[in-house]
Amino acid sequence: MVKERKIQLEPSWKSRLEDEFSQPYMDTLRQFLLQRKKQGAVIFPPGGLIFNAMNSTPFEAVKVVILGQDPYHGPGQAHGLCFSVQDGVAVPPSLINIYKEIEADLGCTRPPGGNLHGWAEQGVLLLNAVLTVERGRAGAHQGKGWERFTDRIVAELNGGREHLVFLLWGSYAMKKGAVIDRDRHLVLNAPHPSPLSAHRGFFGCRHFSKTNSWLEQHGQPAIVWA
């Protein structure tokens, strides 16, 4: 039985996702996380920030979805928003490349820090496919159940909203976003902004101006990406 107080989820998301928390896979995932903590693993982000993407951007407020893979695994980095780091933490290489593309695409001045909460407040859902990780162990919680949970989030947005923009960077995000209805939403694909792949087409993709054009065409305010 799930204890109600444990589901720290924004009400519009909770009403749509609540039944997932009673599924056997979610109980298995919960037990896995508890066991890893008992074994001394340091799990990121902190428990109160695991659902930060949804808590920062209610269901009806979502305008843009950026799909990441899993949280940063360095101390103080992850806070539940993909590609984003907490205040005072060095900006990671992938986010530096995102900023470079925004600068080239829109002529914006690059922000000094890497906290993207301002995007989330404007309707950008910064969703990782996997919502937890362990310190120093990239991908440690892949295949444990989070992917099913976040697939449900994508499905709810795909079927329950219209005229959203999905930014799918890299093959992992593209695969996860394959179910999205292209007649209902704008789906923009590009290589991942990692230094290993950004030069293969992330630079020059102009996703940020394309996103804003789509939003304005459908009566929504543009995102202030700066």
C-alpha cells in the first residue's frame, strides 16, 4: 500500500499518474531505492527533488518538452530538471553547447549559471527518462522502472494536450519520443548536445527559434531562453 504522504507530486500530475504508484513495478523500484540507500549508495537528486520537473511545470502549463536520459551523478548537480544544475555549480559541457546554440540561433547573451528553473516556470518540462542516479555511477538506475513511469508522462502529454513542442536530442530521446503524434505536436530531432556529438547537427539546428515560432503560431507566448 502506497502511503499518500510519500507522493510529493503537483496536483495536476498526481491526478493523472496516481495509479502508476500502485503498480507492482513501482513498488519494486521503491524497494530497490531503499535497499541501495541501506547499502550506502548516495542517490541524486535528493528525495524531495525527484519529481521536480512535474512539480515545477503543471500539466496544463506545459508548452515544450525536453527529454533527457538520467540525472547528473556529481555532488550538488542534479535537482530533477534535465540538463540543469543547481546554483553555484559549474555549467556542464552539454548545457554549455545548448547555450552556444541559443546564442547563435537567437542572439541571446549566455546566462552565467546552469539552473534552468526559469525555463520550467515558463512551461518547459525538463524531463529525464530516469529520475534517479547514484554518485559517480552514470546510468546506475536505468532499467529499474523509471522508464515506464516517464513513458506514461509522455503518453499523457501526447494524448491530453495539443500543439506542444517536443525537443528530442540524441537517439535515446528520439526512441522514447517515437510514440508522439506528429499531426498533433511539433517534434524536433537533433543529435545530442554532448561535446561528442553536438558538431554532428545539434549546432545549427535552430530548435529554439523554431519552438518559439510554433508557439506564437498557436497563440502561446514565446519562451525566453536567455
